[in-house]
Amino acid sequence: MSDDPILDDLRGRIADSPFHSGFGLSVVDAEKGSVRLGWIARREHLNLQGLIHGGLLATLADVAMGLAVRTAIEPGRRHVTIELGVHYLRPATPGNVQAVGRVVRVGTQIAYAEADVRDGGDRLVARGSGTYSVTAPRA
């Protein structure tokens, strides 16, 4: 554990989620409104052209943005993706990949975030944007 409650919370959430931990995600850094994820793309993540499958890059961007929203909302509130857009900017090959999600705005019911996905050479391979429904705190 670190001395950072935001980072510890997100790392715990990832560890407790079979989907997220099975995907191989790690939370590299986090602060209110921003999250950096790490992921190692392997051979089984490739499409038929030998590149990282775009759906996996979209998933990485969505998780980074969603977790960034998580850091910016009050405990007890939930968030779910209601719109996701991804622009693929260059092919991505196996190896280290990072995604940085940033909150642009959190309102009372809707949040908007953006993400950059970069390969091991720090080249921008995809840019995402997402809209998230944010629920009221649980009673």
C-alpha cells in the first residue's frame, strides 16, 4: 500500500475485479481527475494484421477515463459509460502500453473525460473521449 488513498482505492478496485485484473491492467498513478494505467499487450491481443486489436485499445481508454471520473465523484456515487469515441492514430504493436484518462467536467448527472493511449515508445496510438452517467449518492 502507498500513502495515497486515491491510488490505493483504485488499485484495490482493479485487484477485486476479475475483468480488470484478468485484462492485466495496473494503476501506475492517480490523482483527483487523472489516472495513468499500464498494460502489456501480448501476442494474444493482436488482430489478424498482427497489431493490437482496436477494441482492446478502446477498452483501455474507457477504463482510464472511467477511473478518472471515479476519482472526481463523491463516495457512493456510481458512473457508467453512455458514449465512447476512439480515434486510432497509428498502429500499436505488442509491448508496454499506457493510457492516461483525464476528467474534463463532472456535473450532477453527466461526466465527460478524455484519454490518450501511448505505446512503449511514447507515441500516441489512440485518443478517446467518453460521456458517463453519474448517479446520485446512495441513500
